[in-house]
Amino acid sequence: MSVMRAPATVDDDRYTAARDFLDRLTAKARPDCQLELWNAATRRSAYFGSADLDGAARLVAESDGDVYVNSGASASKRPAERRMSASDVEYALAAVADLDVKSGAFTSKDAARAFLDTLV
């Protein structure tokens, strides 16, 4: 999941940034895409169809804490009381990687960026 930080009240800049991120994430998504956002403050999931990215961006802008976006998506709605599991994911919206900069991994942020540059 990707994390987006949001303030306690609706903030136009945060809304715009969240909407832009969601637009890019779902640019090639299937029309029946169900996107999961998990609110760390409430510990609840919310699902939004790809046609309701305004609602998803508003949830981020109104949140009191971090909101995570699942990189997997489903064509069917899920109950809000449960997060999507690996078996629920029907297709991927993005490839996500956690690159560590420490001993035994990448030696610097520049080395990690150089690796990422080889992927695109």
C-alpha cells in the first residue's frame, strides 16, 4: 500500500495532490476497478470505484492521519470492516517495492535511485 499524509480538515492542496495521485494510479485501470483506501486513524477500509475518485480524494483530505492505498484492486465490492487480502486481489494497479538503504542493501539513496532507473 502507498501512504498519503492528510490534515485534520479538508485542505484543497491535499485534496488536489490525492486526486492527482489517484488519477495516475488508476489511469489504465479497468472500469470496474474497486480501489481500497485504509484509514489508519479509524482502522477501517473504504472502497471507491474508479468513477468516484473525488470521494476517495476527499477521504484523504479529511483524514486525521495516514491513508494507505492498496496497490491491488478488485472488481467486486468488499465490506468496509475488512481489508482486502491477497486472495481478493484480481489485478494490480501498481508494482510496489521497499528499497532499504543500509548495510547489506543499497549503500545510498543514489544507488537505490540508479537501480530504479534500470527498471523504466
